[in-house]
Amino acid sequence: PDCNDTPDDLGLPPDLGEEPNDGPVVGDCGMSVVQALSEGDSYPIAVTGFFISDGSGAWFCETVAESYPPQCGGERLSITNPDAMGSLVLIEEGDTQWYDGSLTLMGTVSDGAFTILTDPDG
């Protein structure tokens, strides 16, 4: 396929996430949240979506509803390790944090939960 959505396709650098300015964000092409929910498994994949954290948890959303602060629209994955977002700059309003725009993150999907990959070497 045209989209690089596995670690081998992406050619991830060995130091991903080790430097303060690095993090789990990879390229700009991954499978959608909907695809990850239906096709994801315990192997690492790249998923593109919108990061929103609110009082009920951290989410990787297919779309963002038109609200302020933003809320997930459509399908979503719960994020098991939101602290792995690293030094990514988030916008805050009350108990909601979000990234302004879509992100492609490397991780694994299991039972509707997304775990951000912090060690690309396994």
C-alpha cells in the first residue's frame, strides 16, 4: 500500500522517544482509528487520529466534535499510557488537554485500547 503503517515500513530511528524533543509521533500516514479498531492486533501499527484527554480518560479519536473544549467525534481508542506522549505541547482548558491537529502514533491495539509504543526496538 501507499501508506507506511508498520515499523519496518517507517524505518523508525532507534532513538525514538529517548531525546526530550522526540516522542511517539511518526510520519503523517497511518491507518485510521476505525481501521485500527477493526484490524488492529497486538503487533505495532501506525494510527492517525486526534489526541484528547479529559476527566474520563485519554483518547485517540477518529474526528473532533465542534465544541470547546473539543470532544471525540466518531470512533475512539482509549490510550493506556498517555504519559508516553512525551514533550508534545498540548492545549489545556479545565481538565481537558488536546493536541491541535491530527497525529500519527505508533502503538498496539487490543480490545479498543491503544498503547503508545515507547521502544521501537521491542
